[in-house]
Amino acid sequence: MSRSVAPVLPPTPGVELQAKLALAEVLVASADLPASAAHAIAWLVEHAGLQQAFVAVREPTHQNLLLVAAHGLSSTAVAGFAVRRNDTAHPLILAMDRLEPSYFDGSGAWLAALQTGGFHVIPLRAAAESASDGVLVVGSAGPDLSPDAVWMARLLGSQFSRLHQRPTLAGTRFNQERVLLYSIINAVTDPILLTEAEGKLIIANTHAEKLFSAPEDASEGWRRAVALNKLLFSAALATGAVGHHSELSRRELLLVDPLEGSDLLFELISSRARDEQQGTYVVSILRNITDLARAREEIEESYRTLRVAQAEVRDERHRLDLIIDSVVDPILVTDQEGDIVLMNEPAERMFTLPAAPATWRSAGSGPTARISPLSCRTC
């Protein structure tokens, strides 16, 4: 592991000034530290092309650095993040106390969660003479640092300095658990939603957002598909609330794929979560059973085809019985060994005992059979 001052690339015109201004307005209006960090990382991912990044801050009431926002980290890495504030030998603490960003080549094992080969640690401070409130860590394949990340660190430093003077960090110690929660539900391949009893969305993982939310630049068809999915989902929740009295209910829900426009069949599993202060919420999980439904339709079609074929065979057998029965000469159907398979009534009188019923009977079955008509020549 090597530590060095990371060179800053010259500004590029790839990021528009309007996007920076819009983010600054959002941060000014925000009074929540974790939300500000989450907005900042989302902005870097969208405009700077970063694949992995996280923000860790100092909290006076907590002995460790708190992970308040992350992108591209696994749930294991989020849960296992633990850096003590007083560990002055830790590389992250050393980099946080420097004035300039630091680059690490990734050879150390203390931050194996970033799989980019290297990473930059940028201290968050409002001014050069002020103490650092935290760090912005971004993954990088080389020692060159994006100027957007430096600009974002300065903006976050000013934001955190402003928020530290307000009593808004009382719940910051719980934010690492919230980041872990989002990381867990986003790792699930099925859409997961937390809604109010009326169907208003509160929390959704990334797979659910693809079905129930549309970006600002989405097409009209995408927006209509999302609106239809919301309507169908709310109707399914309302139907479940009226028709089911159990805590856990299951039913099928047909939705639309906003990107492809195809039908998607889900099994909606919903359960009520009650809170004494906030009221009742509904946790819903959508299991994609589109392939299972198609397989079921194919099996049902195969059964229908089989039943039709059996009916045709029975009709053919009945016609054959009528044809053979209409002949006055004895007729025998035998297999290759000579065992009788089928015979008409005149043949039964010749080859069966009088006590046997005079009906068509099958005496055996085989792969092939011979029909032997016996013509009467005595008359």
C-alpha cells in the first residue's frame, strides 16, 4: 500500500454547470446529513461515472466512524465497516487529517470492499484551517482524481460543517444500519416495497423502482406503464385488505414491463407491519412467476391435446367395432404368437364357451396383430 498526494485532473466540460447548481440547491434545502451524502454520491455516480464510493463521518457521541452513504459496496462490506476515531495509525484516519487527497493502490487488506484496484480518500472540511468532519472515498483504477470528486468533497465539507451546528445528527448513529438495510433489500432479486395501507409507496428496492417509478427523461409509454402498475398494485392491496383477514396473503398480480412493454406475472406476498406511533404499513414482495405461468399453460395445452387424441382413438375403436360386428363371417384379430386379440360375435360362438358373455373382448395386446376372416363354405 502506498500513500501519496493524488494529482487532480484538469476540469472537463463533461459535467454541466446546471447539474452542479441543482445539486447545491438540494443540499442547501436539506437538513439531514445522511440524505445530503446520499444525494452527493448519486450525483457522482451519474455525472462523474464512479462505480464505488462511500462517505464516512465523525460523530462525537460514537467511537467509530459512521458510514452514512455508500454505492457499489456489498452488504458484507457495509456491515463489517468499523474504523475507530482514535486509531491514529489507521490509513483512513491519517488520510482524513491531511489537507490534500490521498491515493491508495489497493494493496492493503483494510479496505478490500473496493474492487477497483485503488481508491482516493478526500477529507471533508469547510476550510483549510478547519478540522475534517469525515472522508469521501471513491474507487479509481489509477492515481488520477476526478475534479468532480474534489468539488463534491468541498461541497459536502461545507454542508457537514453547517449541519454539525444544528441538532440534526441525533439519529446519525443509526444511519449505518439504514445503509445496511438498503444494501440488503437491493441485493434481493425480487421487488420489495413498504407502503401505507392505502398503497402510498414509502420504501422500494431497485427492482421495485424499475416497475413503479420513471425518470424525468422517460418516454410517454414508460410513464403510462408505471402509472398502470401503480394502479394495479394499489387495487391488489385493496382487494387483499377486503378479502383476506390473515396476516399473510398471496395472490397473483399482472404488471407491465416499462422497458419492453411485455406482461409480467407476479405472486404478490403481502404482510401487515403495525407500529404503535406510525400506524399500519404493508410489506409486499413480488415473486416473478412469468416463466412458471407459461410452463403451466404449455402443460395444460398438452393435456388438452392428449384428451382430444384419446377421444379420437375411442371413436376410431368404436367405428372399428361396428364394422367388424356388421360382418356375418367370424373375424379374428391375433398377434404374432397366435393369441387372440379381438373377435366378432360369430367368432365368439366358435372359440368361447357358451357361458361367456357375447360381447367384444380383448384377449391380449401386442405390438402387431393379424386379422383373420373365416368365411363359411358349408351353405
